[in-house]
Amino acid sequence: MSEKKTPLVDALGGLLIVDKDGGWTSHDVVAKGRKLLRTKKIGHAGTLDPMATGVLVLGVERATKMLGQLILTSKAYTATIRLGQSTVTDDAEGETTATTPAGHVTDAEIAAVVAELTGDIQQVPATVSAIKVNGERAYARARAGEDVQLAARPVTVSRFDVLARRDIDTGETQFVDLDVEVECSSGTYIRALARDLGEKLGVGGHLTALRRTRVGPFTLEHARTLDQLAVAAEAGEPMLSLDIDEAARTAFPTRDITEAEADNLRNGRWLDPIGQLGVYAAIDPAGHAIALLQESGKRAASVMVVRPSNL
């Protein structure tokens, strides 16, 4: 019988911010994290397509319970959009469905359509997405040959900047590659922006590269690649990007509480409200996160007790 390995983090855990490599699914990253940290208690907040790289937020041990409360409503990306070619998945991993020369498209025309796709817009998600249609993922239905029609939904693109343009002549056709930066609300598909930009310009388009640079308050500065994490594990170095207290202070507004109030929260009681909207973290005099609170009426009640009395 093999000896059970001790987890490399304490029972409270924290957040692990991974700079995901291309070709890995979010589930692959979670599985690798479980091996590196020797624990099964790891989950992720928000998926990242296999083709994409960049910020993926993992919760470890008790911090997995925090993931559902994280306000990761804004995200930032760098990407490359190819004009002149459409694919079934709206990215480079899908089969090409149409090719149209795009060299004649002017910068002014591109800027005008980019402006149309900025702000509060209605976006039809990529067909090959994880959205459920009658209980089944859209991508599964699409891959089974079904004609999947998804409804448009409201998203916010707060920034859509074209950084560079490259005209590519293959001898058979002309593509235009655009390097862009996008800041947007959660639920926005960058693949769909690429598709819609190409469609509105009459030449088609798809995404050839995508890197997520920020999720909520978590950036690439917090992140390490799986290879870097493996080296850290081998060297016995700390693995977490933020312990549970740092995670609470980074991701939520805070409220300082007394030790007596902390004891109330540890034992399932509530506090008097202070007029704070949304979920916030209650921090004791020692700087420890005791609970995540949300106010309703005359109560500031726990939505998650970080440090219950029995822990």
C-alpha cells in the first residue's frame, strides 16, 4: 500500500494563479495542480479555452468555497484576429468555412466596426462554446452535427484597441492580422468579436491567438506557469499565489471587526449591518479573514465562514 502524501498547503489553502500554456484545458490544469499540491481540493474560477494562454484562477483547500463568491466580472485579453478567413469554431482550431481576400480593407473601416463592437452590445456566443442548450453543452451538439443556434446576450466591451496590423499575401489570397487588446465583462467571447468584426467587414474573421492578462483583480504578475510551479514544488518553496487572507483582501471589500464579532461569525451568528453593498470580507484584529458577509435587512450574515470554530 502506497503511503498517503501530505498536502503541501494547510487546510485553509488559498488561490493559485496559473499562467496557462496553450493546449491545456482548464481541467488539465486543475489535475496537474492536484498532483503538485498533493490534494484533491482544487477547483477553478472560469474556464479558459485550450488554445488560449494566461490567467486561470484556482482555489485550493477551503478557498475552493470562495470561488463562487469571487467578483471576476471584468477580464482583459491580448489577441490576434485574422481577417479574410472564417472557421467553424471562430478560432484557429476549427475547420475553415470560407476564405475571402481582405487586403483591401482600410484601417478606417476596421476602426469604424471596432467602435460598433465596443460598449454595451448584444453578442451571439461562439457556437462551439460551453453554454448549455436543453441541458447539453453547445459544443457537444455542434460536434454531433446539429445546427446550433444560440441567442444573443448582453455583454460589455469596455476597451477594444487595435495595436498593430500585418498584411499577409499568401499568393492565393490576402489576409489581415490584427493584434488587439480587449477589456470586457465576464461572458464575452473574444472569438465572437473576431467573427463579428470579419462579418461586418464582409471578409470573415477568426481568432488565431488569445492570452488572458487579467481576471478581476488577478493579473499575470500573480501568475506562474505549471513548469515554474513544478520547480517550486521540487524545491519545497511556497506554492500558493495568495493565502486565503490575501485572497480575501484582494478580491473583496473589507470590514474590520473585533475579536468578539469574529467569535460570533465563527459560530454561525451574524453582525449588525454597516450599509455595505455586495459581498465583503470580515477581517479580525490579527488580519485574518473570518467570513465573507452580505447584508440583508438588519443582518450582515455569512455567505462563507472562512474560519469556523471547528477548524
